[in-house]
Amino acid sequence: MKTYTATLLTDHAAVLGEGPFWHDGAIHYVDIEGKQLLRLEGENVVVVYEFPRRVGAVVPAKEGGFVCALEEGFYHLSADGDDLTYLTDPEPGRTDNRFNDGKCDPFGRFVAGTMSLVDDNEGAALYSLGKDGSCQQVLAPVGCSNGLAWSKDQKHFFYIDTPTRQIVRFDYAAETGAISNRKVCIEIPAEDGHPDGMCIDQDDHLWIAHWGGWQVARYNPATGQKMEHIHVPAAQVTSCAFGGGGMNELYITTGCYNLTSEQRAEQPHAGKVFVCPVDAVGFPTATWG
């Protein structure tokens, strides 16, 4: 099995770095607990926007700015950062849930899911925000909605509900965004932690971040086989995304959420962003709208 080691990119530590995406020649990502959208410029981290509440995921909008899944619904952030406009909340009154990971599908929808703030019950769900602003529930019940990816032919959707330790594949309807024909394609052993965020390369292999597993690993979903792994010097590996001029660099986010002082001493780079050139090429970031 091929093994890589990730390289530290910046000294800035997020509390809970998540949701990286390549946009306008730079990696953007969120600090969920820090309530920020961040952009990496060389070794420097620039705060793009400070949100009033936790932010689970952000995606670029086709007409400019970003669409954001905040603690309690979807918002549009203007390109200049002056206006944060409410769009819709699919879980009104559910203060025990918050949005977590999300991405745009190849057809311009923002697909994002929720998780419980109080326990690991299955009271969360996966939603799709259409180009027209309509919002549909895609999947329920869910424990902790996390990684998402679409196959190269756009006919399949890969999904992670973290507590299950499974990556499942669905058939994906281009016209509606509906999913069907659930199939478990990868199972993560307990010693490797829990699957968190993920991305897909042009060979239809999945790169999966392992929360509690100190790694990102490449899997073949057709066989369930683990093919390669990247060692990351932080336990809370949260997500990954392809970027760079050739889209062959994997950018990796991590967290230092609720670590003890002893754990922080053992993991001085927890919460920081890492990069690793890999023998794979990713896809451009899909936009909403």
C-alpha cells in the first residue's frame, strides 16, 4: 500500500476546520466552532467572513458570493461580504441540530446535512437546496451527516453518515436530485476511526478523512479496498479537497475540538491545514445555481 505524509501549510489553527474547496486559485474552508469562512493565501490565512452562528459548509455561487449552511438554515453571502441573506431553514425550531458537511452536486444543487448537538440519535437529515431556492429532504433519518461525492459519470452519489462507519452508494437522479438503490461499498474498521469528509478523483476513487484515525485514505468503492493512505499529524482529520493548478494536490483540514492539554501537547498542529501531492486528479469545485 502506498503511503504519503502530509505537509503542514499554515500555523493558523482552527477549532474545527472543515469543508475545504478550491475556488479562485485558493483553498477556502470553514472553522465550524470558530464561525468563520477562511481562505489560504500561501502560508497566511485570511478571514473572509465572521458568521453570527456556527457554519457547517460553504459553497461558491455561480452568480457570485457563497451559499452557506449555518447552524439553522441556508444563507447567501455576497461577494463583498457585506450582506448575509437568509434563504430557508428546513428544520425550523430544531435548536438541538446544526448543519454539518455539504457540497454542490454536478447540477447546481447545494446538498448538505445536519447532525445532533446533544447526542448520536438519528434525528438529522440530508437536504438539497435547488437553484430556484426550493429545499427538499433527500435522506432521513441520519445520525451525523458528513462526506459527499458524485461519480465521474454523475449517475452515483456516495455518502457518509459518520456513526455507521460506512460509505454508501446511491443511484442519483440528475433531474431531481433524488437517490435510490442504497448499497454499502466501504466499511471502516474501528481502529481507523470514523469516516468524516471525503472527495473523489477522476478514477472514481474516494479520498476519505478519518476522524480519530490520523489519516486520509484512498478507497476503491467498487471493491471496498483501501489503496493508499496519507499520514496526518493530527487525530481529528475532518475533510479533504483537490486543488492546485493541476488539481492533483490534496488539501486536508483538521480540528482540535475538545482536546485536553495533554492531547494538544501531543498534537501541536491539530486544527491546521495540510497538503499532499498525490497520483490522482480531482474535479473543479461545483457551484450553486
